[in-house]
Amino acid sequence: MHGKEADQPVRSNPTGRQLRLGTELRKLRERAGLTAVEAGQLLGVKPNQISNIEAGRAGVSPERVRTMACHYDCADKALVEAIAGMTGERRRGWWEEYRDLLSPALLDLAELEHHAVHLRGSVTVHIPGLLQTTDHARALFHQVVPELAPPDIEHRVSFRIKRQTVIYRDSPTPYLALIHEAALRMRFGGSSATGAQLRHLLDMSEREHITIKVIPFAAQGFPGSGQSIFYSRGPVPQLDTVHLDQSHGPTFLDADAQLDKYRAVLERVETRALAPEKSRDLIHTIAQDL
């Protein structure tokens, strides 16, 4: 790598997207049976430059990605172009406003959702973050242990609401939400806040790009019932990502076997869910019972 690309400073804290770009380039190299030293010789660079790119510490241009893919004998043009599309972004995303306020993993989540071409998820106890009202989100953050200071609660609430940009923008991201009946009956924030949250779900379910399916108590058991599972589809299947919601923060998975597993899990969960029309009827009934 020559010129400006070779002279770029090494990053100390790469973002999740930058790490994923490096991971995908490493996968291409390893499939070609090349070591970093051998790849460097082919590309005319030092091995540590290859290592820095694959670790997300050094930037790379779209043209360089295509050159690397050529040397790595990758004939999957769609994958190569999708990886090339992950490079060279100059504009800072809105989530960078929270860089010193929230964990890097949460910022990575917002960036992941921003670039996804389709989103789907399954939840058992909580309403999905992308469909939460402000009052519902605030009530959840008041339950965090250890207790959050009021300013920290408001930072988290505003961040969660801004994440919802992906389903409100001019070209909104299609979203399938599989929500267990238990989540609909939890009264976070009291009956009034819960009622407003359920009415919000009904309103959102009328949007063309949003599908809400409820898993009723009457459904038989299903896999992943104890987890909140979210699946972000990339421009090609190899760039899909699973996001597991944990108490300590989001965990991201992208190994082929993991992607296969959670695709199958969500497909099976969906078979236990009601159709959208019946789901709306159940949400409406629960709201009336408050």
C-alpha cells in the first residue's frame, strides 16, 4: 500500500464496523491459504500492514479491497463489493455524539442498525428498543443495577430513541419484530405508560415496512425463549450479524455457524407467532384490559 493509504495513522480504538471489515478481509486471505507475510509479498507491503488492516487499526480503500480480493482468488463479486462498501466513510454518524457518554458497544449497535438492509428480532420480556416509547424506555433504565444517575438515564433514553431513525427515515429499514405476550403484559412505568406503549405498537404495525407478530402464551415451547435475539442482515449473507442483548451490553456474533444457528432459531420462533392481523387483535385486547 503506497502513498496516503500507507501513511494513515494506526487507530487505537476501531469501531465494530471497522473490525468487521478487517475480519472479512482476514477470512478472504485465510480461504486463499495465505499467511500475512505471503499476502504482504503479493501486495508489496509489510506483514504488519496486513495485520493492522485485518485488526481494524488501519484504513483501506475500496480499490485496495478489490486488489486484495483478486490476489486472494475471491470470485464472489457481490461479497467483494459489499466489503468494499464498508470502507472510506468520512461522515461521522449521529451516534458519535455519545462517544464519551455510552459504551462503544452501544455505538456499534447503532452503526450496525444504520447499515442493515433488514432487521428482525425476538423478545420475551421487553418491547424491542426500536419500538419503545420514551416513557417505556425511561422506566426500563430506572431499573438498571447499579442505579443510574438522572443524566445517564436521559442519555440512554435519547440514544435509544435516536436509534429508531432507521425505521422513520425516507428509506426505512424493513423490520420484523417477534414479541412474546409476556412482554406486552409487563407494566413498566405503570398502566398509563404501558397503554401508550401498546397503542404505539398498534400504530407502528400499520406501517408497510414494519411487521409485528406476537407469540401467545398458548404457543408451544420455542428455541431461544430465554434470550433477546436480533438479526441484522447485510448486503450479502456473509455480512449478517447477530446481536444478543445481555445485561452487560450487546454481544455481536458473525461466524458462519452462529449465523446459521440464529437464522434457524428465528425462523422456528416465527412459526409459533400469530399472523400480523391476529397479533394486532391480541395487542388491542391487552390494551383494553389495562
